[in-house]
Amino acid sequence: MKILLVHNFYGSDAPSGENEVFKAEKNLLEDNGHDVEVYIRNSDEIRNKGLFGVLRGALSVIWNPFSKFLIQKKIREFKPDVVHIHNTFPLISPSIFYASNKKIPIVLTVHNYRLLCAAGIPMRNNAVCTQCIDKKSILPALKYKCYRKNRLATLPIALNIAFHRKIGTWKTKVDAFIVLSDFQKNKLSVGGINPSKIHVKPNFYAGTPPIIPYNIRSDYAIFVGRLSDEKGIKTLINAWVKWGEDAPELRIVGDGPLNSNLQLLAKNFNIKFLGQVSFDHAQFQISRSKLLILPSECYEGFPMVIREAFALGTPVAVSNLGPLPTIVKDNENGVIFEPWQSDSLLNVVKHIWNSPDKLSILSKGARASFENLYNEKANYISLMDIYKKAMK
């Protein structure tokens, strides 16, 4: 099969799970013998170019005729059986969905909520907000300045949502939508996407990593992610502070706008900040930990770090929000606590931490989840099935 993959990479200064998924799926398709061609752009093209870069990005969001022309050229020359698009924001734009007059199946992986929500993550003032999705309107986004808390910056993204809803891009130009969870499928359906075209395919972990035996792992829990409000990192640190001197070591991997404040808050407690590290080193840290904690306070897609923990046999503690409690099964491959509540996080994690035999069982459950659901073979079979449905 000949497959044209399309993706707008986010800037190099902002590590992105979407970028990693694109590269992993490209490798998966090539490893299974498919002929793959790519069309990619990179947000670094507009970074550090001042006002010109900002204007260029804003003008590209709604309709970029140059992208449409280049995709038309790719299609004529490569003659793909399927065009699989990941991210078009900000430089590529949805104009490419109109690039071919021929009936070539178009598949779109929806990594976030930007088709319907200007913020990309349905969150406002550190709380979940789905007004634009529920009302099928861009007015709340403009009212609350949802993109970077700036109405001017929000305007082109909001207009993009309204324009492509009006001309029916998502109704007529996409044959199959790939989402990462049933929860995400439901939200997109509420926002007006045809549920019969939406297919659930979670992220996967490439390869089969060895497992560190649980009884020789180090006594620490770990958080891996961006140090920002929506990730719930403040709630996690507050729980550890309440736990006090009896708390096990907590290792924080990642960087973000809250870094300095969190380090001040965590001072004199058993919390270690490792900063931004390489993928391999993050895997090293997860594989030797006894519990990964993901206290997200926003609607996630499918956090890459969960599939990594499962592959490495590390159980996961997550907040009871969005798709997380459908990915992490309580007392099977991890545990669940209430979002925004440090006391709930503390009680749940403290209870399981003081039950090492139970943690060991959850470790086996985490690995079983990987082997049954989140490995390369299962993901490839699912992807091929979606392609076939799109071709009908």
C-alpha cells in the first residue's frame, strides 16, 4: 500500500507526543512493507521571526493555498492509496483536504480537540471548559481569549473552526477520524463530528522492552511531563508535602513554567527534580520506579507516558478525569484518585504504596495491558482495519 503521511511538527522547544506518534507510525508502516511518502512542515519556521512570523502563522491557519498546491503535486506524483493526516496547525492548514479531486481516502488522526476548541485542550482558568464543543460555537473562545490568553491570537484559530464547520470540511472531506479513546470520540460527536466515521486507536509502544523485576526496583515514585497547571503537578507536590517525612522519594522529570515555583514549594521534602531528560533516560527512570503518577487536571488524549509505563511494567496512578480512568483500570494496572484533590491523591497513593504485594500485582497488570492492547502488532492491525474502512 502507498501511504502519504502529513504532519506539522510543533516547535523543537516544545516536546510533543504528537510528533512522536507521527514518527512511530511512519516506522510501523515502513517496517510492515508499505511505501510511505511524507509532507511535513515545522513550526520552527515561524519561531524567532518576530511580527512577520506571527502574521505568517496566523494567515496560514485557516487556508494555506501553497500547502494545497504542494499536496496536489505530491498526490499526482506519488499516487497514494491513502492520505493520512496528523496535524495541520499552524502552517499546513485544512486547505489540503481539498487538494485532490480523485477519490483518495483521507484519514485524520485527531490528537487533541483543536477541530472544535481554540485552546486545543478544553480548559480555561485551570478548569475543564467545553463550552465551544457543547454549543458548537466559537464565541466563548473569543470571549475568554482561550488561545494564549490573547484575543488577537485566538481569532484566526476560532475563525478556522467556524469556517471549516460552515463549509463542511469535517462532514465531507474526511473518510475516517482516528481518536485515542472512547471519551474523545464522545466529545467529538457532541461537537458535530459523525460518530460513524470515528475510530478509536490508542497510542502504542514500539518494541518489547525488558522488565526490571519489581522486588529489585528502587523505592521511588515518578512524574513525567510538562510542569504546568493542566498536568496537576501542583496537586501532586502538595500531596507529597502533606505526606511529610515518611513519604518515599518522588522524582519529577520534565520542565515547564511552574518549575521554579514548584522547587520552592518542594524544598526540604523528599522530592527530586531531574529536569528535561532524553527519552532513553526517562525510560530508565520509569522502568526502575514502583509507581508513575499522572495527576492531570485537563482532558488528555492518550498520554504517551502511560503506554511507556505499561510497556515497562510500571503501574500508574491517574486522576479520575477524561479518558484516564478508561485507560488505567483501578486495581488492575494502576489506581485512580479524584482530580484537583491533594488529599485524595495522598490517600490513594499512600494506601497502595504501603501494600507492596499489591503494587507487584499491578505491575503485572500494567505489562499485560501493553501486551494485549498497546503493542505494535495490535496497533498495526487496528490501523489497517481503519484504512480499509476508509476505502469503502
